[in-house]
Amino acid sequence: MAKNKKLIIVGASAFGEVAYEYFTHDSDFKVVAFSAEKALIRREELFGLPVLPFEDLETRFHPSEHYVFVALVYNQMNRPRTRLYQMAKAKAFRIATYVSSKAFVWRNARIGENCFIFEDNTVQPFVTIGNNVILWSGNHIGHHSIIRDNCFISSHVVVSGFCDIGENCFLGVNSTIANNITVGKDCFLGAGALLQKSTEEGMVYQNKGTMPSTVGSLRFFKIRE
């Protein structure tokens, strides 16, 4: 695959490292540098590439010749990622999107910029995915659904058909949303949450974790040592 697009990854932590792997081995982007806000830089290089201050990035790399991808996760309901994405656009950088070659994305699905779609995602017909959306591995996005800007969808989430997921939402691992549901912006769904009716904005839905048995594992399996 020809590497004809030069890319700067904003974010030099775990997601930045993961993004580097995918862009390097499964895209036509060539990563040329990492970047972070000056106060957050903890190392001078990563994978042999420089880690440069975001504040003056455009003085080192011409925006018309370079793409940026902001590789931050869901802290503060996606606000830091959103802020840096918007700042990169204001600096006139091109904005990259990654879609895994091992994801299933139907031909008429629409996907915005600064999106990252991992392997094993299923994106069905007539889906719209906004800007600055992360779909970690193994999700199902049902037909005619909308994922609005700045959302983070964890792994193995089910979004059924005709759903509308508002801006800035976080959907935790194994959460499930039934058909024809509207999730208000800024909602947080914890792991395993189940939504069967629409929500207001800014709501939190969390299931209690599984409680440990009163019998320990060695006794339960009758293990004697």
C-alpha cells in the first residue's frame, strides 16, 4: 500500500501508540511525528519519531501537506479530544480518519473526520457517523442510526436500528440500545447498560458489578493443596 499521506498523531500515550500501529500497517498514511500539548509531553520521541508541542505544530509541518489525527480517549466526556480536534482544524491541518480493513462498513454509510473505526465493527446501511467518533473493536451499529459528533463507543456495544446517539456520549463495553431510541447528548452508559427507552441529556446509566460469591474459588471447585 502506497504511503502517500503524511500524518501527525496528536496523543503520545496508549491510544497514540495503538493508532500508530493501525495507520502504519493498515492505511495509506505515513506517520511522521507525534504531538501533545507542551505541558503534557513526557518524552522527546516515540517509535523513533519526534514528540512535538501541539501549540506550535504548524511552524514545523505545513498544514496543507500534513494530516492530523487526535488520538485521545473519552476523558471528561470527550472534551480534550474535541478541543484539540477543533484546534487542529483551526490551524488548517487536514484531518485523518481510519477505518480498519477488517471492519464491515456498508457502501452508503457516512463517516466524518477524526474518526477511528477498529476491526470487527459492523456499520449497516444508511448509518451516519459524525466527526471525532471512536468505535473500538467489535461493535454493531444498526441501520439508519446516527452517531453524532465526539462520541466514544467502547467494545461490543449494540446500537440497534433507527437510533440517534447524541453528541459527546460514552457507551461502555457490552452496553445495548434497543430500536428507535434517542440518547441525549452527554450521556454516559456504563458497562452492560441496557436502554429500552429514550433519555434526557446528561444522564448516567450504570449496572452494579457482579458480587463475589460467599464461597472462594478453591472451595467451590474442591481444590486441596
